[in-house]
Amino acid sequence: MLIETMQKANIILAIIKDIIHNSAKYDRLKIYVYPYHNGREQGWQLINNNRATTFSEYRKTDQIVVYCGSTIDFENAIPSEKIYSAKTFFAYNDYVKAANFCLNYLLS
């Protein structure tokens, strides 16, 4: 049996890449992508300037979880308690909503 722990995060990252590559709105955007590993939460962290967003499948459900904050609110992509308590959830298949939420946060 093959269990892929980053499947949801990989889909969201692919959607973000597609949105960026197909819209002139993002021409000047410079996003850095880093792996995110926090126990059972496996995903990606995106950084633009001083803003960071991390997304993965939530450890207790199959929902998508997104953490947002400044780069100082994360240590090795792990959110601080402040950021962890302000997490945003999306349904297990709301990949596009989660991707747009992350991009909008990075641009705000």
C-alpha cells in the first residue's frame, strides 16, 4: 500500500503555480517554496517578502489547513502558537479556494 501524505498540499501547490503562470497579475511576484513537516502535517510553505503561508492536510481530519503570518511567526516553517490558533480550514476538496486564499494573503 502507498500512502501519500502530501497529496493535498501538492495539488494546492500545482494550482498556485498554474494561477501564477497564467496571470499577468503575478508577474512581479517572487515566492519562495519550502517543505513543511510538523508531525502528521506534511505540506509546503510559501514566502513573499515578509509574509508566509503554510498549508497541508490537517493532522486530525482530512480537511486542508492553512497557517498565515509574518516570517518571524514561523520557525523552520512551524507556526507559532499565535499563528497555530488562528488557522484557517477548508473542506478536504476545496483545493482552489485554499490556493486562492494563500495567494491573496501573500499579496495583501
